[in-house]
Amino acid sequence: MSAPRPQIRIAIACGGTGGHLFPGMAVGRELVQRDCQVCLIVSPKEIDQQAVRSMGDMETLVVPAVGLSGGPMGWARFIKGFFRSYRTAMAAFRRNVPRAVLGMGGFTSAPPMLGGRRLGARTFLHESNAVPGRANRWLARGVEESFVYFPEAAHRLRPRPVRVTGMPVRREFEPRDASACRMALGLDARGPVLLIMGGSQGAQAINEAVMRGLPELSRRAPGLQYIHLTGAHRQESIQATYQALGLRALVKPFLTEMELALGAATLALSRAGASSLAELAAMRVPAILVPDPFAADDHQERNAMGVAGSGGAIVLRQRELEAGGLPDQILTLLADEESRVRMGTSLGAWHTPGAAEAIAGRILEALDVDGVRARKRAERASPLVAATCFLTSRLPV
């Protein structure tokens, strides 16, 4: 009788924002179903910590968050955080070396990917936005394969192979009975619901525009209910405004049960982060999108225009939001069920149910899990990646 094959260990670097974390969790669940050991590499941020508490079938590794801001001090903090994150990942990898590391985007992915590569792991990358960020454009030059959500992003990641897989979403995200979702969240089962979300960090401009428009909305649509995800710092003041107007609202900094919020929603008001768009598409929720004008490389604008161009959403730019046009847009869509149904149908084209499975399958295929062939990997990194690998190889572990 042959000995059982040892489980393949795969690390997924997905911390920092919900837009990286939740797609990484979706791929992780698929790999666990294929009998892999999965380690989610996350940040100390509260959204990461809350989300992974229920992930009993996956390990988690917390590494310092790595963000890049301008100026000499910003660069100094970035470099310090980068190498702290690298050392933390390397210490964990030395104890239990992964066969592969999947980065879900952002500079937080870079230290674990470089550490894994130093120990012989295959590295992979997922780019969620229409315009790849600086970190992913850099990292893509040294990975086995890159995966993208927006087809146009494939042309911007070179020179390694790039595959359009779509965006991984958790299996809970599928069309649901709105009445049941509303009741589960403590709302009236029959009343329409506006879902307001600015991404995992919240969005001050969206919060302020809704607060300015709330008196008019309460007067013209008194039966409208609200699910408002405020971000970390505005919950109490926003909750007080809803209460003062006598409106029925669920106000939270963020919500891990997003499938219930989307299932309850008649209409969503949202930033245009790729993960939010994918979840809206999975559940066919028509949306007013407000791209973040400060997003790197204006990627949220490109994301939003791609979805709106297919008829799946309406784009309201932040300057229009600040000019006071939000209540009319909301009320017009609430009154037009035919348009909402049409938008929801168009959104369905942006949902790829098998994205997590496709990414997991490609990783395992590259690892050649049955041992049929052994292949030596040639290092084709750019000079910048090669120099970084050289420097990190001299760091103490």
C-alpha cells in the first residue's frame, strides 16, 4: 500500500484591503477543497482580522502592512515596513516552505512573493483592476503566470504568460431572496433598500454626499431603507443622522456578511474597486458607481467605465456627487424597475463563476502535483526584481 501523498502547501498574500483579501479567500477555499494546505498572509488591519476569524480550514500569517506614500519620509517608512514584512514571511516559510505563493495585488504581496521565490516556491499573481498597479507591473516580470479580471489589463503585464480568469468571489455570492436577506439584517422585508459602500476603508465623499441628500431622500422616498457601510471613523455621527430623520437604517463600519447586504439591496451606491464590482455582478445588483478620483493610475475610472459601457451601472463622478445630483439619480433608478432589471442582467456578464477554480487549477497544474515531470525554472526577472532578490538574499532570517 503506497503512502499518502503529502499535502501541497500554498501561501496567498492577500492582506491590506477587502479588494485583495476576499478574492484571495475565495481561491484559498478552492485549494482547500483540492486537499491543499493554505496559508493566508494578511495585515494587522481590523477588516483582515475580522474576516479571517471564521477561516478554520486555513492558516493565517499576519505581516506588517506595506504602503507607499510620497516624499522621503514616505519612502523611508515603506522600505522599513517592506523588510519587516519580508523577514516575517521568511521566518514562517523557513518553518514550512510553501510550494507556491499567490499574490493578490499591491505592495503587501511583494515581500512574501520575493521570500517564497528565494526558497524555491513558484509565484503567481492576480491583477483585479483594468489598469495594473505599480507593484503588480513590477512583480509580473518574475512570476510563473499572471491572472487578470479585465481583459485590457492583460496587455499591460509583461513578459510572462497572462490569463484572463475573471475575479474570484466567494461562493456565498449568488442571487438571493431579497425579503429573507432584509429580515436577517433586521430590516422590513417589503421596503426597498439603498446599499451605500465606499470600499473597505470607507469613502468620505460618498458619506458626506449621502448625508447632504438624506433630508430630500427621506421626504421624497419615506419608505426607503438604508444599509450604510461608513468605514472606521464615521459610524456614530452617520447613525445619529438617520435616527434624527426617523429612517430605518443599518449602519456599520464594514460588514463581513456582504452577501446579505447585496441580497437585500434594491440599488447600490459604491466606489468602483474591482472586488466590489465583481460582487455586485455576482448578485446582479444595479449600481451607481463613484470612482475614486485619487486611485492610482485612475484605475477605478477605467473599472467603472468598463462596466457602465456594457450597461451594468451608471457612473457619477465625484465632482457631480459634490454638486448635489445624487438624490435625483437614486430616486430615478428606484422608480424605474425595468432599467434596474436591465442593468442587473448586463452586470451578469462581469461575473465569472469559475474564476477561483481556474486560478487554483492553473497553480496546481504548474506545480505538477502528480510528479509526472520535473522542470527547472529559468529566472527571467527584470534587473529591478533581480536586484531586489539579491539584496533580500543578504538579509538575516
